[in-house]
Amino acid sequence: MPYEILIADDHPLFRSALHQALSLGLGPDARLVEAESIADLEARLTEKSDWDLVLLDLNMPGAYGFSGLVLLRGQYPQVPVVMVSAQEEAAVVVKSREFGASGFIPKSSSLEVIQKAVRTVLDGDVWWPPQVNESVSVSPEAKAASEGLASLTPQQFRVLTMVCEGLLNKQIAYELSVSEATIKAHVTAIFRKLNVRTRTQAALLLQQLESIPQS
């Protein structure tokens, strides 16, 4: 049985580079499918939830920093996720591990390193660059934020991101083709899960998962 791998990255050039690296490294042992946004990734996971690996770009459309990773780990804990990013600071690598990734591949890596990292994780191990050992602390707020977000359903998560973009309930209802009452129910459930009372608090909570702290 070939390994089934999802490549989630919004840059067509990098997606095809990863595709090529894995095709060369794994040959006929791999079936590779690409996704260019979080919505696209969710659609693939809804169709099929037993992927062998997801390679996830940190800054994907539809995600706030690590929120895509947190959502995946919450909804599909059985699927290993390896973060792939051009941001190689120790804080980003350590947060990837804290939030449940199985590895981190810097985008500057050689083809050989990418192939080795993927094989290692497919074999059930983890793969971290050296900067994972630097002492970086993840704030209690960020940990609490990740736990709350991990409990949301994909639809609730979508509603939350729209709330944080400043859309009103009726605008969100229109975008998602559901009733305003449904959105109100979602917002109530989201606020309860995240332990917040206002839209502003929800937006601040989501910012805890930005990849680089906003100064």
C-alpha cells in the first residue's frame, strides 16, 4: 500500500518542489495530494481521514499562525502533521512541537533532508531541527488558547475566523449559506468552549497562536 500524503501549502512553486522531492524519495510508495488553503485541506480530510501524513505550511490562507495545526490535531489526532515553514526561529519550531506536530522542516532544507524527515515521520518517529533544543517558553495563555481551539469543530473554527475578521452574524450566515440563528448558536458554543465573552476577547485569543508575536 502506498503512503498517502497531503501537501498543504499556498505557494504552487513550493508545493511542486515538495511533490517532486517526495516523488523522487518515495517513488511509487507515495500517493501525493495537494491542498492550497485550510478549506481545501479540510475538504480532503472530510473525504478521507486516514492520511499517513500531512505536510502543513505555517502561513496558510484561512489559518492564524498555528491555528491550522491546532485544528488538525484536535479533529484528526491520528494523522501526523509536520510543519513546513520559511520561519525557522527557535520559537516557531518549539511552538510547533508544543502544539502537537510530529516534526518541522525548514523551507531552506535540501531535498535530501526533506526526504529523510518525511521517511522518519512515516516510520513513526519525529523530526526536529537543532533549534528545537533552545530554551523557549510557550505562554500559559497560548497553551490555553490551543486547548480551546482544539475543541472546536471545523465549522465553528470557520465561524470564529470570520468573527475575528469583523464580520457580523448575518454576513457570516450569508457567506456560509446558513441561517443567522445557526451562526448565533455557533458563536455561543464557540465563546463557551474558549471561555470568552466578547468578539474582541475571541480575536485576542486567536492572536495567541500567531507564529511570531505581534509587537
